Amino acid sequence: MKINNMASQRVIKDGGGMLTVRARYLRISAQKLNLIAKVIRGEHLESAITKVAFLPNKGAKLIGKLLKSGRAAALEKGLKVSSLSVDKLLVGQGPSRGSYHQIRKKMSHLVLVLKEV
């Protein structure tokens, strides 16, 4: 299974040692992503990356990419990666694509908030 680059990604630095990373228009349903998001909420960043690496789901690979992107953004902004934890991981429903009937190609958005502990 080949996973393409994320459709749209944005990094925002909030005040007080917080960092927000977004991935939008991911071609997977929000329900499937939420199963994986429950596993890593509240974890330290490095342990969350390790946990997601061993999950076989497509959603785990997408969330892993988002976590690695957040780690790279934190290094670029000068934050300590060893002291970062996943404060919030929000999964939102994106637009639904498809034809007139039957097939609904669901999309979703992810918002990752990293916080210094």
C-alpha cells in the first residue's frame, strides 16, 4: 500500500512552548483515524511515534507522518523534542466526494497540538 504525500499541511507556532500541525483532506474516514488517535493522545512525542510505527493501519501511517512533521517543525522552531508531548490530536470530518449514489469517498482533517512538559 503506497501512501501519497499529505494533501495540505500547515505548521503554526503558538505561544508558551506549543506547536500546532495540521493535515487536511486526507483520503480516509475520520472514524478510522479516531481509533488510532485514541491510542496516542497524552503520550510523549517519541513514544507516540514508536507506537504508531508498529500499527498496520493506513491511518497509523498518516498519523505517523504528521507526528514526524511535528517533530521536524519543533526542531526548526527551537523547541526541545525530548520534552514534547501530544497535548491534543483532533480528528475532523472533511468533505465527502463521490457520485450521485452509493460510493462516498470520505476525507478527514487532523490537528496535532504538541506541548512542552
